Amino acid sequence: MITVDLSPNIENRYKVLAVALGKKEDDLLQEAIISYLEDLEDIRDAENRLSNPESYITLDELEQSLDSGLFSSGT
């Protein structure tokens, strides 16, 4: 278990929001943390891709790949 000290303002905001959404406070906090971690992971992945130019393709290359059926779903 993790203990977090929140400022009174933040604690009040999240309690009010939990009531407004009809969620348990713990559930809302867990959802918020998961969402934030996913955002941080997306940012990290984007920064890694941008730092390695070989790991991405141009729009023209993507369009050519789509036109050629390279990325077709097989359906």
C-alpha cells in the first residue's frame, strides 16, 4: 500500500469529483494514477522514437505501404 499526502485543496477536489461521478474515492484515485502512468509511458515512447529517426516512416511511405496492402488486415 502507498500513502500519499495531498494538499487539502487537491483532496477536496478529488472527493467532490468522486461523489459527482458516483465512484469510490479509492477507485477514482486508482483510475487517475493508471491514466497518468499510461500518458507518461506514451510520452516516453514518443520521445524514444523521435530520438531514433530510423524507427519511423514518412507519411508518403505510410501511404505507399497502405496502397500496396502491406498493412492489410487480411479480411
